[in-house]
Amino acid sequence: MLSLYLHFPFCKRKCFYCDFCSAAAGQAEIAAYCSALEQEISLMAAVYGHMPVDTVFLGGGTPSVVPASMLKKVLITLRKHFELTGDVEFTSEANPGTLTEAWMDVLTGAGMNRLSLGVQAMQPQLLATLGRVHDFPQALDAIALAHRYGVHNVNADVMFALPGQTRQAYLDTLEALANAGVTHLSAYSLILESGTPLATRVAQGEVVMPDEDAAADMLEAGIDLLKAKGYARYEISNFAQEGYACRHNLGYWQQKHYLGLGVSAASHLPAREPHAAYLRRQNTPSRTAYVQALSGGLLPPAGETPIGQKEAMFETVMLGLRTLQGVQFDHFQTLHGLALPTVYAAAIERLKREGLLCDIDSAIPALALNRRGLAVQNTAMMAFIPD
């Protein structure tokens, strides 16, 4: 099985905290990019088109700013060259205020059955601080529009630890979205990325970030509220009603194969060399280089790195420990041919002493962090870093 990710690096305006590969662009630039993306789909299908596709994810940027007519051609090409399974999970990101009926017609016609909305907060002053170009009523309108089109699997992205945000403001946002009928919530702490306008404002003292204790309090209060609302936490930042965990993202955390298409897109693919566990591939971040190469019938410049067993084992643990399920021993054995408790005996013993691990279930033995461990996951992972 294969997962597909398609990157659309366009926004109405770049948010003040964002360092993703995205920017505002005109119609001609978007059209040229979409043509290049169609060409990449065709070229990569010659190598990977035999693998059935069970999840598709359109991300960005903001796929919903791509004109419906252009997006339709890309999706026709995608379906022509790749076989999507009958139960495919097909997600597209979108931002409130950019959804149209024409866009929804195209996406649902191509099989989209999951929508992921970048909401972030409901308070106007917090949205302004982030540089978002929508308001909360537009987010509610977008959820309602998705429901009218039969898309009831709707995620909302929410952020906490924002400058000027209170615990109650964060909880109010979560509660309002739960009441609006979203089936999934991704709740992330704001990370200040160097060089972004928001990071500059914080450095200059124009806005003040909540301290670590306040951020931790928001995290814990949010977990409790969502649990009470019927959302199970299944990954550090992700909460879902029963049956609505994101299969595409679970594939990342379980190291399933995925093919990234588009500028800056990353891939995790079967290895070509006998000594490697898998192949990591990353397309060029230059939109110009990407379009020029594909306009000439060539694949875009990309970095490729064969990943050896030691690094692959570490990544299995690093990614698996993000989830509440953790890393199942039999899954690790299947991937690497070694027993996880043997490979990482010292690290496991250390985390046990520090009280960061769940008790191991004898029915389905797995290595998993408890709630305290998940709160310090990055620190816990230090014990597993290979020499």
C-alpha cells in the first residue's frame, strides 16, 4: 500500500508564524505549477503506480485557493495514473473563507471524504496576531458547507500557547468546534520559527508568549475537555471521535510508504540498496526549479538518502512514541528483524525509572509513553538516540 501527499504552496497571504513552503501567487503561476504537478504524477506513476493507494492528502499552503478548474485537471491525472482503493481516505486541507461550492464540487467529485480546516482560534485578536485572514464565523460556515456536501469527517487545527491567549480562550475554541460537529481536532502548541514576522515581534517585545507553566496548563485542560466531549487522544496533538483517527497521519507514525508530490514534498519509499531499510526523498524547495524541470519532462531536483537499520529503528521508536498506542513489539520485529526490548533495553529501563512509560500489556506488548511521558516526549527520546 502507498499513501500520496500533494503539496500546493499557495496562500492568500502568508501567516505571521509560518515557515512552510508557501506564498501568495497569481493565476498564471498557479496554472504553471499545477501543470508541472500533473507531469510529476505521470512520471512517478511509472515507478510507483503499481502500488494501491489507501490514503491521499492535499496539503499546503492552502489547496482551497487553487482554482477549481486547475485542481480538477490535477485530480483527473492522479486518478488516471494511480489506483485508489475502495475505502481510500481522501483528505484536503482548506482555510475558512476560501471554500466555494465549485471547489467542493470538484473535490467531492474526485472522492474527497475528509476535510481539514485551519481554524487556529476563535478570538479575533488572536487570529490577527497570527496573521490569519479569516474569522471564526467563516470557520463555522466552512464546517456547515462540508456537511452539506456529505463530508462529515472534518478536522479543525487549533493552536495554544499563543501571545495574549488565556486558558479559557483556548478551551472556548475547542468547545465551540466540538459543538459545531467536527470529528477530529489537531491541537498544537505554537512554535516560534526563526525569521518569521511573529518571532521578530516577540524578540522585539511587541508581543509576549505565555510561559511554560501556562502552556502546560492549556495542554492538560484541553486534553480533559476533549475527553469529556468524546474525543480520544491517539497522538500527542491529535484527538478523534471513535472511528475518525486520521489514517494518513497514522501511516507517517507507523512508517508506511508514502510518496510526496509537489515542491518541497517528502517521501518515504521502498529501499533500492540491499543495506538500506528505506529511501527518504525530498523535492526541491524552489518552485522555479520544480516547474522548469517538469516543463522539460524531467523529474524535479530532489535529495535522496538511503536510511540504514540503526537510524530506521530509532525513527520507528521516535514516531511510534508520539502515539498512545506506542510501538508494538511485533511491529518492530517485522520491520527490523530484531526484538525491541533487546535493542533498547537500557533506554527502556531508564524511562521506567523516570516513570514515563505505560505498563506493558501482555496481550499486545508495546512500548508506550504515559500521559506524563507524552508531555516530555522530546526529552524521553534522548534515551534512544543512537551512538
